[in-house]
Amino acid sequence: MKNRRFILKTHATGLPGPEHFVLVEDEAPEPGPDQVLVRNHFVTIDPAMKGWISEAKNYASVETGATMRAFGVGEVVSSRHTDISPGDFVCGMTGWQDYGIADATQPFFRKVDPDHGPISTALGIYGISGLTAYFGLIDIGQPEAGETVVVSTAAGAVGSAVGQIAGICGCRTVGITGGPAKAALCTDIFGYDAAIDYKTESDLAGTLKSACPDGIDVYYDNVGGATLDIVMTMLNVGARIVICGTAATASWSPPPQGPRLERAILVARAKVQGLIIFDYAERFPDGLEALHNWAAAGQIVWREEIIDGLANAPKALASLYQGDNMGRLLLGLIIECNIQFIEIKQ
Amino acid sequence: MKNRRFILKTHATGLPGPEHFVLVEDEAPEPGPDQVLVRNHFVTIDPAMKGWISEAKNYASVETGATMRAFGVGEVVSSRHTDISPGDFVCGMTGWQDYGIADATQPFFRKVDPDHGPISTALGIYGISGLTAYFGLIDIGQPEAGETVVVSTAAGAVGSAVGQIAGICGCRTVGITGGPAKAALCTDIFGYDAAIDYKTESDLAGTLKSACPDGIDVYYDNVGGATLDIVMTMLNVGARIVICGTAATASWSPPPQGPRLERAILVARAKVQGLIIFDYAERFPDGLEALHNWAAAGQIVWREEIIDGLANAPKALASLYQGDNMGRLLLGLIIECNIQFIEIKQ
């Protein structure tokens, strides 16, 4: 069976683009013990991919010549796993390719129940995005009712879930996002109490301060950089900062400079903690249950943006860092569509 | 009753010195309800004083014209507290003065039992230094046997206690300190597995890496700055960094620049948390009990350096930032001595 797949041509020192990948065609792989072969219906286009393909130390580096790492969901073609049969839907680390191996020992491997919604949700609100939001906010952020929670990339797949979960926890929620359309999404769809468009904002510090009259208790950070520096000047005592992504910094070699932060951390007795969602793999069922329940109660909505065709993967990844997409960015390999927007409310 | 006291003349923008204080003489204050008047035997010369008298936001700012804030221990002269009588020894926030008010509502107020050692220990190993070491390391650092703990200002009052407690916890301990005499103290007296003299070290990063062959799990940081930046490149997954002081940075206005740290925090899923010991006031008795027990078992030793005479307080404070002292720096107001070194092993 023929299989098209993207392999990593060269490591990136800055933003990823089509020049880092090459599409090859060969035979689809054979599943080993406890593995299944999946026809990918959707694969992910993730902000974290910049780190995965960079030369710098990363928790999930991709080697040159290897198939590009990606989450995928699709239909099982053949199975060597006792609980999975052909025709089942599963998600796992299936990569940027038509047919990928999903391994039951992978942290994101699971059987997907279409009754919970379109199977694409297994890569978004019921997958890495929703779980990252859930464990980062609940475990590290530890929001309490009445506190102020600030979220960067607030309209994104992770950020929009963070904002809504913080709202469910009884917090005041302030979203920072790029562009008026996303700011409107934040307040109109995702229920933020306030949204700030950092792209048109001439005084981000002043506007953020006004939006957080009681200071900042939790900052769920997907960008780092200058926005993080501003937030660090407004922390309440005991503040928690979730470091989930560093999208504002294009390259880490050489390390970019910024104002030193240890004094602000000390004075506020703040906790700044990094999050990689794989570390929570054993608790994913708890997170999924909470997300399913909130969605069923109408307390959480989400948004997906699907780009058609495997060949568009590198281009789609490059576009991600332009900040143009709104919602969970996925690549559709089966359905016929041209840039489809799906907004889902239960 | 005449009382000499130092008041803050001007806020400091950099390192504190004699120019920031003025000695005045007036009448000793009268204790209010639940207060006692204390004849200070010892008062503290603290690294944190730089922050207390700076113009920048601080958890314990001193206003100009006010008596300089300091911890003190001494004999009660008069009491309006039901459990305290004249002749008792107490410690509290009595200030740079001959006679100070100790208030039972202050977090550091307690009756001092001379059976546990010289009363000066209430300002050191059995006071702010020992408790800061204990709660910072145990609560935030959470050291586990076999892990590697790095400590800056490793021979200081806090650092030396951190190193010894980490050793008691079964960790490999690496101390960073300034000068060969302090490095010798670290290994010979305080039991560090390795000590690094950053002042003579031409390759701090390389030497630290060699001293930590299994990476760094806990960094108890009293300095921040370039040393922190180096440590951040050597973190193990799940590392904990205790931000206890920022002595390496002379001035925070304007904020100094350094390499951005959020990427290292993310990749290592590190926790970087600030510590102000006052937040642990309710649990001080637990910390003191642990410290008393370790000292009684001969597992902890400490070192005090006492400078004679109230008038020397500002000069002593300035000398602290030169890094010349070895051990807990106190001012002796009663005893007659010229720069006395006291090293205590139980």
C-alpha cells in the first residue's frame, strides 16, 4: 500500500517552513505487536513543532530523515492490538503521512468514540489542546474563585479552553490575542471578561493593568517574551505562571535577552512552572471526563480550522506562526474541503 | 531612657551604605498592648536590607525617617504582654537601636530559651536564616535522596544551612561561593560534596557541569544573575529553583537584562518559586523543632560573625555586599568585642 509522508530535511534554527520538509512516497509501514495501522483522517499542525524540529534540546526532537512527528486520528486498517479492530477510530502519534502506526504505549493513544463529537475533536478539545489547558490551569495555575486569570493566545485551541475553564472556576478572565477578530472571539464566543488585541494596542501594560484592577493571580502563558515581562510587573502575592509555550520568540540560538525576572518572582513569591502535557499521561482519563462533562453542560465551546490535503502541511505550519488561524489548526487528509472552519457548540 | 537609633535618610537605588542612614538619639519608646520593650543584645545585618530600603516595590519597605528595620534579640526591660516578664529574652523586629519594641503579633516574635544555645542563634540558625533554609529547601525544593542540590552563597548563613539539610536528605550537594576560604568552609565545615569559588573560576559553567554529573535537580538561589543563567542550562526534568535572594544584582532600576529563561523552564518542566520567610510564620515552630533536633544530633553546624557596636551598623551592611563575611552577620550591642567569629558545633 502506497504511503506519502513528510520527512524532516533539515533542522530549523528559526520558524519552520516548507524548506525544512520533503514529501516522499513509499510503502505503508506494518504494525508491530500492540500497534495498529491507521489511515489518518486528521493530523495536527502544532505550535510545539517549532521546538520539535529545532536543533536545540527538546523533549521531542525529530531527527532528519524521520517522518515528521504529529498527532493524528483516523480509521484502523489493520491491528495487532487485542482491543482494537479494523474500522475502529483511534488517535495517536501517527505523523504527517497518509498511513501511520499508532502504538498503544504512546501517551496519546486511545480509541475514539464518535459519539462524543467529530473525531477531529480527539486532536483538539478532547486531545492535546483541551488536556494541556486542563492540567496546566488546574494543576499548576490552581485558580480560585474571584481571582484574575490572564491568558495569552487567548483565542487559540489551548487558550480558549483555559479561559473557559477559568470562567467555570469563578475567575475573572482576561485574554490577550492578536487582531480584532480574535479579540471579538474571546469575549463573544469564549466568554472572557475582557480581551486585549496586543497588535493594535499602543499601551499594552496600561490596558492590561486596567483590565486587571485587582492584579494578576494566574497567567497562562503560551508566548513568553515581552508580554510575559509586562505580566510579571503586575503579579499578586502568590501568583502562579504556567509556561506552556514560547511562541513570541522566533529563535533561541543565540538566547534572546530580556529584563531579568527573578526579582519579580521573589517579591511576589510567584511560582513559574513549565508544562509538557505528556507528563500527565496517566491522568488523561480524568481530564477527558471533565472536558466531556463541561461540553455536555454547554460550558465549553471550541473552534477548529481544517486545511485540506497532506501536501499543504509545511505551508500550514508556517502560517501558524503568522498568527492568522483562529482555533485548532488541523490538516484534513480524507475530507474534501478548502480551508474549512468548524465551530462547535454542544 | 535615652535611645540611639538609625533612621533611613534616603532610599537607595543601588547598594546600601552609610550615606543612607543617620543616627539620632531620643527617648526609648513605650510598649503598647501585647508589646515589650527590649534592650537589644544583637541585631541583624541582612542581605534583604538592600530591598527594604530601595525605592522599588518590596514586601517590607522602610520609609525615610523611620527606624531601620532589623531583627533583634535581647532582654525584656518592660512588658505589656501577659506571658513575658522583664528579664526574659525575646526576639522580634526590634530595629537598629539600643531599645526596641517587640510586638507579639510580629511573625518573628518569640521567647528565646538560652538552653538552646547563645541567644544570638535566635537571629541565625534558630531564626530567619535557619528557617529560610528549612522552608525554602523542604517546601519548595522538595529534595529527594540521590538528587543533586546546588546552593549559591553556599557558605552564608542561609546557604550553609541549606547545604547541610540537603545532605541530611541524602542529596549530593554542590556549593557556589566567593573566595578560597569560603570554598574550604563549604567542604570542610558544612559538608558539601563539592564547592566552587566563582571568583577565581574561569569556566563556571564547565566546572559546575563537572560537579553535577547527573544534572541539577534543585537550585537554592540567593544571588540570581549570571549564576542562575548558567544553572538554568543544566536542569533535569522536574527541577525546582528556590528564588531566595538576588544579591548578584546591585540595582533593579532600570531592570537589568539577561538571557530569557522561559524556554529552559518549559523544556525542563521546572518550577521557579520565590520565597519570603514571613509567609511561613505559622509553621515556624515545626521548622525550629527540626533544626533543634538536627543540631542536637550533631548534623548541623553554623557560624556567626559579630561586629561590635550600634554605630557600625551601616558600615557593616555595606561590607555585607562586598562578600567578605563568613557566617551570619550580626551587630553586638552589649558584648565588648571587635569583630568576633563564633563557630558553633553542638
